[in-house]
Amino acid sequence: MQRILVALAVGLSLAACGGATDVPPSSSSSSSSSGGGGGDRACTAIGCTDGLGISVTAPAGWKAGRYVFTVTADGSTQTCEGSLPLPSCGSPGLLCKGQDGVAQIGESGCALPAAQHSFSDIHFSSTPAQVNVHVARDGVVLAEQSFTPSYVTSQPNGPGCEPICKQASGSLTLQEP
């Protein structure tokens, strides 16, 4: 009786873990794409996006005041202005002028006490070859830096599977005068 229970437990464990099944491997539910070698290649459906992310840090903290971010990517310029503390949640803290879609600048902490409000990363959904970022508070320059990103290609679903994305990152540190 004990052997029957052990055999039953092992059989159930194998079935639950995808062990012995009646489904042949070629009828998997994964999406597939042709691998060029005549056979099908199983591809997952993980997504990714192209882009450049620049983290912006303020070691002395984000102080209250009027901030101006001027971002130029491959000759297209966007200027975003806003103040800390941030306005109430649901209202944009930065208003941008110039070339639309050059970059997005993160805002953080609208539901927190004013001393914890901040701006964060700068994100480009494109892959610019040359970027310049200028940040000022109340007319005083806190940072100005140029970037020549080195993009890394990623294929989250494996070789031969779409999508293929190019991503890079950088960092910008604000310096208090």
C-alpha cells in the first residue's frame, strides 16, 4: 500500500512539473518564428523599448526653487521649466517648450511632504547620438554635461526573435554653487 502511495505521489509531481505528458514538444503554446534553418524557433513575447535614460541626482537634496532643464538631442532642443515643491498630484510640475518628444523628465513625490519632492531621470524614447543637458535653479547653473551614448543591443526573447532594442544610460549629478 505504501509503494502505491509513493508511486502515485511521484506521478502527480511529474505531471504538475511538466514531466511526462501526452503533448509533443512541437505543439508548445509559445509563439514561434522561423529561425532560418527550416525549423521553428520558440520565441517568448517579452517586450523592450529603445532609449536612453539619464539619472539625475542631487547629493545636497532637491532644493525649493524654479528649475530649467534644457535638453538637446541630435540638434533638437526642448526646454522644461517647473518649480519645487511640485504642484498637487495630477498637475504637471514641468512645462516643456520647443521640439516635442525630445525627452521626458521624471517628477517624484507629489503626495509626500514638500521637502521630499524632486525631479528624477531624463528619458529619451529614441537613440540620439549626441545629447547635451543643462540644469539651472533660480538662474544658477547646477549642471551642464554632454553625452555620447554607447547603445547596447538586447534581444529579450533570444537570438533570432523580435524585438531587438538599443538601450543606453548615463548619469548627471547636480552641483551646488
